[in-house]
Amino acid sequence: MTQQTTDETSATPRGTVYRWTPLTEADVPAWANLVNHLAEVDGTEEFYREDDLREELTFAGFDPARDSLTARDEGQIVGFAQVTVPTTPDNEGNGRGYVSGGVRADHRGRGIGRELMDRMEPRAEQLVRERHPGRDAYLRAGGGLEGSSASRMLRARGYRVVRYYDELARPLRGGIQVPEPPGVELLSPTAQHEQAARTAHNDAFRDHWGSGPQSAETWHDHWTARSGRPEVSTLAVTPQGEVLSYVLCTEWVDRQLYVDLVGTVRAARGRGLARAALLRTVDLAGRSGAYDVIELGVDSENPSGATRLYEGVGFVPKLRTTAMQRDLRSSKDAGDGAL
């Protein structure tokens, strides 16, 4: 049975009394303060602006009243957790749910993280059961840097490291030469490219571990997000309007451009399209004068050789984080219909 995220006051197992409430729009400044504190003290550098977090509360499939929870101490948000469950399965047909969050450094060791997980994991499992009935499934959470307090807590709850993700960075110093691959035009995306780009992404990522097809609703949320930077993003488009390769960028921190997605449809691989698109984005970002660095994240076991591509155009490793997972039984194996 799912724990409801009502407004209440109770003690953690260590005896400290906190107030437990879901996130609301009014909480965004305090939420952003906590998220950016965690990015700094945990070394993940996952910084967010207030407006970007406010927008997350409106994304399709996310109900803040039930899919989020905060721990408060005298009005300050000192911990939070949120649940995301895609409506599509992953590339192997598994249901998947994601739990994210964190606890302020000066409130750790008091049982807040465990209490947040005790309350929110059942919600994640419920949503996985509703959206992926009968499928094998899992919950996944970020473990941060190797040896982090988050990874220790997750291990104690039955999670294990299943993947490593590398963050890479490249300085921006003006213009560079951009190849001109035959048969395509390199251009910046506009509203008219939304569905063609989604089709390309779903094809490009169907062999990527842990990925699944993007629904039209979820893709639209990200395509139109305020953090998106289409002016320095790049598509490789055929004369017929088909997107063969793409580099889609966001900006979370002033003067830092982030490459959110890179991909090439399977039939067009080996033509240097992703490299050309990436170099065009690097060139545009450097010439714009708006950015000092461009960064991206990559699965350390990416099957398409993405790490070699990025290092070949000047990106260097910056840090490595872990993805951790706890497997769930399918409803048919559970016997009573529960995960």
C-alpha cells in the first residue's frame, strides 16, 4: 500500500522531529537552495536554477502532491525525494522507476534519507505496477561519486551499482572548422523539427542500456523546456526533412553549456554525422561568447563508442558518478499482484 505524502510532523528513527510535506511551487527557492548545496558538497556539480525546478513540477506524469516529499526543520527544507516513472519500458522491455533526492550535510546521520525512501519507494513501486503491469522491473537511483553517503545508504536498502557515468568537459575558445557531410544540412532545431527529432532519438537510443522510447508528452516537455538552447544545438537533416543525427543542448549554470542528448539513427551511423553536428555546436557556442565551457555526460559502457567521439573533439574526463538499482518482481511472480 502506498504511503500518502500528507503534511505531518513525526520523528525519524533517530528521534529528531521533522515536518514532512510534498513539494509545491512556493517551495522552489528553498528546494533550489538544497539542490545546489548537494551539488557542491557531494561534488556532483548538478546545479539547477529556480525556474528550471519550478518547470519540473509541471512535467507530464509527475504529480508533486504524491510523487515528492520534503523533510523540514523549522521551515527549512533539509531533505527531499521525488519519484519519476516513464510510461514506456526500457530497451529490454523492463518497467523502470527513478527515485532522486538528498539530505543537507548538517542533517545527515539522523535517519532522514532512510525515512524519505521508506515513504517514497512504495509510491515508485505503485506507479511501476500501474504503468508496466506484468513486466519485470526495477527502481534506480543516483549513487553520486564512488563511496558517497548516498551510495552507502542505497546499498543498505538492497541497491547495487549497475553503471558508471562519466562527465566530460571542453573549453570554448572561439570558432573551429566544421565538416560538411554530404546529403544533409546542419542546422539549429526549430519547433517544426520536434517530432522528427523524437523519431530519430527513439531509433538512436533503442540499443542503449536503460533507455526507452520517449513519449510525445515527455519529449515535448524537454523540447520546450526553458533550459533548452536550440540556437547552439544542431540537427543533421536530409532534404526530405528526416533527422539523421542530433546534438541537443541545455544551460543549467551561467556560461556553461550542457550537451543533453547526442544520437544518430542506426542506418546513418559511420558517416561522421554526430561528429560534424557536435563540432558545429562547439563552434556556435564558442563564437557566441555566451559560454566558457561545454560539458556532457556519457555511459562509460556506451555501445556506440560515444566516449571516443567526445575525446576526439577535445572533451576530457571531469568526474564519474554511479547508477544504482534494486530489482522488483513482476506482478505475475509476486503472486498477489504487488511488486
